[in-house]
Amino acid sequence: MADHPIHTLHRLIERQRLLLKLIGLDSYDRQFRVNGLTVMVVFMASLFFVISLYDLVLFKNDMFNFVFVLITIFFATIGFGLIAVFLTYNHVLPDLLDQTYYTYRLVKDDEREMHILSWYTQLFQRAVNVYTVIFIGTSIAAAIFPLGVYLLYGERVLPYGVVLPFVDPSSQVGYELNYMYQVSCIIWTPPGLVASECMVFALVLNICIQYDILEVQLLDLDELIRSHGPMREVLIAQKLRTMLHGQQRLVSFISSIEDSHTVLSGVQVLSLGLQIVITLFVLQFSLWIPGLVLIPTFSLQLFLFCLLGTIIEHKGDKFSDNVYDLTWNELSMVDKKNFRLLLLSSQHPKTLTCARMTPICLNLFLNVRKGSMSRTFYSFFMMLGNTT
């Protein structure tokens, strides 16, 4: 079937995996092995982190540059988290990808299920395109803008706050060396971040697809229960077994994503939250133009991250309610036993969590933005500001 949504999904997935392969981190491949590219990326990430720590000491009396380095460090922390997932769960990620494809292959002729696949595939395609253009475009602009300022006004501006040790960025040679180093980081970092985030997005959307397909099957089951055809009992038993298998597969799929990404989710939420708080802290003292761009950027990224968790949570609760509303009282005793398994499992839907401490949802977003964590960190930085 040339028009099956799986073909569009495959093209999008292969595009992301190509980017991961270019940096030696395509552990969605079962044949993945650590290679020279992998070692190089880990070395460059480690070097970037060490240099950033050095710059914290270097700029300890310069608030703006100190904060700029801090924000950059949190980007590096997220990058390390992603690398850790690729290297630690290289045996899990291929299974998750296979299950993603398997969800598509299960859909054959049902028009409603095909519509579900098409809708989510189009959503995934648009999200990948928009996210790639925004993220890569912003990175390219960050690399080109300082060069334009230097050529037009002679002012030496760097894309990031990180500077090489023992290299004076105010000198001509020092500025050129620092600029080339930072641009080299821009070349390999954004593609890897974009590809990894898009792959996670594909997995999360597949959870939504499985829930929606189960909803369609639940409607069919209810219709079968209310019917009085000659094959009624046989068809009901088959449908119940199919739904139980689909539900068990969904629970296993969510559990695998949770096991492999929960720590990374905690790192991302903490890093984004701290970046927001730190930027707000600086803006209390002076108008910092980059901060006016960073605040909405970090907030939007955190919001979308938490929104996906809320959608999954909502779909789990909705499915549980619909299972309970099924006309189960008209089932035979044997079918009621199978239905009981379906009902018990649906009453405790699996969710994605942040480091296994709290569910990923919009409440988490509000707590990060205005909750106790933000107030604690903000008070800490205010204390530092009063002592400097």
C-alpha cells in the first residue's frame, strides 16, 4: 500500500536516524556499536563541560557572563543525559522503534484506525518540520549574528558565554579562536538534539495512537455486545482477547519508555526550570536582551514537554472511564472474567514521570514556573546578588 502512513513515518524516522548516525549515536539500530564518531562526540561534550566549569571560575565577578555560562552548562547537561540514554539503553531503543512500526502494521483495512494513523503521522511530520526549522534556524542565526555585528560595527560578540581557557577573547586572535570553537559546537550539537527529541516525540505519539485504536475497538466491542448475531459470543471473545493483548502491549511500551527516559526527563525539567529562574534573576538587575528571547523559548519547550505527558494521562483516564461504561453486564461468565482483567488494568493507567518522582503533566509545568522549586532557587540567586 503506497499510501499507507507507515511510509511517511519511515521517511521521517530515517531522517532523524541519519542525523544520529552522523554523530555516532544511532542506538535505534540493533547493530549499533560504539565507534570513532561516538568517542569523538563524548570527548567533545566532556571538553565543553570542563571548559564551562573553568569559565564559571573565570567569570565569578562578572554576573552576566557567569549567568551566560550557567545557562550553557544546563544545555550541556541535557546533552549528556541524551548521550547516556543512547549508550545505556541501546538494547531497549530498537525494541521501542519496532513496536512503533508494529502499531502501524497492525492497521489493515479499518477506515477509522487508518484515519488515526494518518492524523498522528501528519502531526508528527509538522512537529518535526517546525521544531527542526526553529531549532536549527536559531542555532544558525546564533552563529552568524556575532559575525555580522563584528563585520559591521567591529564589536567582538560571541554566540555563547563559554570561552577557551587561557585565550583572551578581547584580542583579535583570541576572539577568532573562541568564535571558531563555539561555531564548531553549533555544527554538531543542534542536529543531535533535534533528532533525539523528534524520536522521543514519535514514541510518545505512538502511545496516543495505541490508546485511540483501543477506543475504536472498545466501540466495536460494545456494539457486538448489544447485537444478537449468530457468531456473537465468538466475536466478543475474539475482540476481548485482541483488546487485552493491545492493552498489555501498550502498558509494556509505556513502561519501556519510562524506564529509559525518566531520569533524562528529570534532567530536562530541572535544567529548563533553572535556566528560566536564572534568566529572571538577571533581568531583575538590568535589561539583558538575550534573556528576553530565552525566557519564552525555555518556557515553551517546558510547556510542550509537560503537555505531552498531560495528553497521555488524559487518554489513559478516558479509556478507563469508557471501559467502565461498557455494557459488560450482558457478557457471558467466561467473557466477564476477561473483561475484569481489562477493567482492572485500565483503572491504573501507566504514565510518564519525571525521575519517578512526579507525573509529567501541566501541573509540573506550573510548579516549575511558580512553585516551591522556583522560589527556592530564585531566593538563592537573590542572596548571591546581595552578597556581590
